[in-house]
Amino acid sequence: MLDSMLKYDADIIDVAHIPQDHVDRLWADAAPLLEKAQRRVADKMDLDDVLNDIRGGSLQLWMVVVNGVLMAAMTTRIVSYPKKKNLLINLIGGYEMDRWMPSALDALKEMAKINGLSGIEGYGRKGWEKILKNTSFVPVFTNYEMEI
């Protein structure tokens, strides 16, 4: 275990917000990483919808590269409430999250601060509690849906 911790400490992690004019060039790499998360909301959006929202500016695309290897992609959006604005993590997908999640959250925090936002929020399946246990995220509510 110590060997893997030392390896992770030496990782070079790049978390990049992708400018809109680069999205089309990088989408073929990002889309497969986002696909699993998108399937959970397939009744609301497909990957073409996600791409169109990124192109239109209502979603932002992020990519995470570890030691030169693309390991994750995520989308965010700014959500406005009467008393504050937050950065919402809309979709996120990748592998070996323990390697890059802290760096990704740092990058999102920096973006949120630069834009005068109050916080970061996300929604997801129950398994996210385990992934986020060592962060300052706290569960606020459980979302239920009913189709009619």
C-alpha cells in the first residue's frame, strides 16, 4: 500500500476547463468517460444534448489528465438561487478517482471563487458518499422522482 501511495504522490495531475472553441476537437475523448453518468439520466438528456449545452455555454467541460493519460471528464453549470450562486457538478466519469478527485475539487473551487460563487454542489447515487467522505461535502437531501 505504501508503494501505491508514493506513486500517487508523484502523479502529475492536470485539471483543465476546456474552452468552448476546443470542445469539438476533444469531445470524442471526453464523451466515453461521461457516458456512464449520462445513462443514469438518459430520460432527461443524451450525449448530444450535453455537447450542445457545452457548445451553447450553459455547461462547462472539464478533463482530468494524470501523467499524460486522460482519466476523467466532467461537466458543470452555474446555478442561481435567490440568495446565492453555486457551481453544480452535472456529470462526472472516469476511473481511479482517488488519484485525481482532490485536484479536481481544488480546480473547481478555484473556478467557483474566481466567479464569485458561494459553493459547489452535485447530485448522484448513494455510492458518492464513499467517494466524497474525505472532502468537505455534506449530504443535504435525497432527490426523489416520480414519472406521471
